[in-house]
Amino acid sequence: MPSEYREERLVRLLREQIHENIEGILESVIVTTDGLVVATYPGSTDDEAVQDDIGGSHWVAALAAEIIAQSRRAFGQLAQGQVSRILIDGESGRMIVVPAGDQAALAVMVNAQAKLGIAMFLIGRVAERIGELLD
């Protein structure tokens, strides 16, 4: 039996630990601090859908990479320690960004009805596991 690729393992982790356990999750993306998508769930394999991906994983990944980089820089300048999570709250939903090791972050789009405390706790635990897999 062939071994599982790292991306497959990460996608399975996103699906099983986030999407199947937290109500209201729309999308989750693992992104490097350079903005490269490592894994996403749900993902699109349709090339046309990827090109038209205005509100999807590539856009979320780009935002998350910039958000985590700027937050780390700001907290460093303000001597506030390490960033543990970032919450962006909107009218219809939220984006939670959590560092996943030194070179990556986990960004999760959540609808407004999701139980935020549970979501942030579980997303933080998954980000730790992702960091271990990527380091």
C-alpha cells in the first residue's frame, strides 16, 4: 500500500478535525508565510474554478499570509510576545488565523452562527499538529 503524501495527510486532518467537528466551518487553508497554499479543504480540482477563485482558498491564503506576517511584525515591535491567533469578525462570518509552526498558518472561514469558543480551541489544537507535521 503506498504511503500517504503530506498534502493528503493535511487535507484529511482539516476534514476530520475541523470540518467534521465544528459546525459552521466554510473553508480551511494551510498557507506558508510566503503565501503558498499547502493544503485546503474543501478544495477545487477544476482549473476554471481555481482561476475564478475570488472568495476561495487562494484569496484566503493570500490574506492569511499577509495578516500573520503583519501581526508578527507588530507584536514584535510592541514587545507583546508571539501571536497566538487572529480573529477578523465580519457581518456574515469570521476568519480565524492561527500560526502553524514558524513558517505556516491555518486560516479558517467560519459562518456567523458557529460557536466561536469551541472553534478557536479546536483550530488552535489542529494548528499545533500542522506545525509538527510541517517542521
